[in-house]
Amino acid sequence: ELENQLTTKSKTLDELKQSLALNGSAEQTPEALSLRIAELCEMVDSIVTQVAQLKTSMQSILEQWRVYDEVYAEVSLTTTRYLYCIDQCKRSVASLEALENQVKTLQ
């Protein structure tokens, strides 16, 4: 989206350059306008560079989130397995206690 906006602004800047070349300006000298347009072009170039850096950074962050999601799913599955095993062990202990009570009763 930012890249599209930058492209639009760059086209507008080019149109201003052409308009300046053809018409000039009554308010400012052509030299002053040319300097201002050059400054604007440098600003656009700087923003384009920043957007490219941001895009690279965002891709890296997205990759890190993807890895996080994979590891989280694995940890979640392992945790569920351990909870199931613990639950089964508790049942065995409870059954063992019940058997011991039954043995005592029978004795």
C-alpha cells in the first residue's frame, strides 16, 4: 500500500517537474522551485529506501512468527500428552488405593 502511494506521489512530482519546465512560476523563481523539487525527490527516494527496509524487517518478523507458531503447536501437543499421562497415572494410584482398601477389608 505504501509502495503504491509512493508511486503516485512520485508521478505527481514528475508532473510538477514538467509543469515547472513548461510554465515556471510567478511566485518563486524557477531555480528555487527546481531546488524544492530536488529536495522532494530526495525525500521520496529516502522514503522508498525506508519502505524497502521495513518490508525486509516485516518479512523477517513474519518468519519468526511462523517458527513461533510451529514450536507453540509442538509444545501444546507435548503438554497435552503429558497431561494425559499424568491423568492416567493418577487413576492407577487411585485404583491401587482402592485395591489396598479392598485387601484390608478382606483380611
